[in-house]
Amino acid sequence: MALEQEYPDRRFVTFDITELNQIDFSQVFETSASTVRKSVDQTQTFVKYDIPQPSSVAGLTTKSPEYTYDEFLTILATPEWTDPNLPV
């Protein structure tokens, strides 16, 4: 069973790292600002949550549209999120 089918309400948004301090970590599945994944250039991060969108995420001014699990896997596979120079 695909995870998207297992978690149909799960959503992901990316946003500028400068807004990370606005996230209420009790509203998302990440645990703290120090444990979030960052883009290769360290300027973006993301959070995941179950819909509806948490208020701390809704208030972000640099957030992307909401993505499903499968859509977000495609994004994470891009060079912006996975360094192509790292060994597999």
C-alpha cells in the first residue's frame, strides 16, 4: 500500500528557512527547528502535517502550495533537495 493511500490527509509545504521560527512544532510532525531537513543550498525547509493546515503554517508568507506524499517525493528527488554529488 502506498503511503499516500495510508495517509490520505498528509500534506507537505516548503518555505524559506527564515520563517522557521514561526512554526509551532506541536502542530506538525517535525520535532524542532534543529531537526528539519533543509534544501541543498540551506535556504528552504519543509514541514508535514495532516489537513487542515495548521495555523502556524497558514501564516507563513513564503510557503509553497500543499503537496501530497507522492508529489513531495518527486520534489525531494530534485537537485534542490538531494545533492547529486553525494554517493548513494
